[in-house]
Amino acid sequence: MNLSKSQQVVLGIFTFLPFIFLPFIIYNVFGFVMEMIAANEHGEPDPISVFASMTSFIMPAILLGFLSLSLLIFYIVHAVGNKKIESVEQLAWVLIFIFFGIVAFPIYWFIRIRNSFDNP
């Protein structure tokens, strides 16, 4: 599977996007917990405000899940369809993607996709 240079750059952006989303989600979860602790000290928190506060991290988490699943599918298909690597390495990449997820995507992108900028 040959990708144009612009497709490779866009893929790189989407590959590193989870590393931007994840700290944002963690920050919002921590803020939600602190807000609920503070609200609990003054009595039972209002369910509507609890739900409204939860959406600050639930929606980005759902988007991150869809993005990660899409990247997983793309990278598995790309690794299996990559004729430049042997079948043993293809299998190794698929297993790495399955077990290490978003951490493995940038590594593959740097090794197998970005390096093809210079070596078409």
C-alpha cells in the first residue's frame, strides 16, 4: 500500500492525536472527581450537573476510542499488505499492534511509513 506524502503526513497527525487527547481526558476526569468530592461535602450533588460534568470527558473518550480502533484497523491492514516486509515481521507487527495499541502506532509510522518519504 503506497501512500502519498500528504497522506503520510495526515496519518502521522492522526497517529499522534491520541497522545494529545489522553492528557485532556485525564485532566477532565481528575477535575470531575474533585468537583464531585466538593459537591458531596455540601449534600447530594444534582444528577443533571453530574451528567453535564461527565460529558466533559466522556465525549473525548468515545472519540479517542473510535480513533484508536480506526488506527488499529488501518495499521493492521497496512502491515499485512506491505510487500516490503517479510511475513514473519508482518505477524510481529500485527501482534504488537494488538497488545500495545496506540503506543505501537507511532513506532510503525516512523519505521515503515515516514522512512518511505526518502525511499519511495
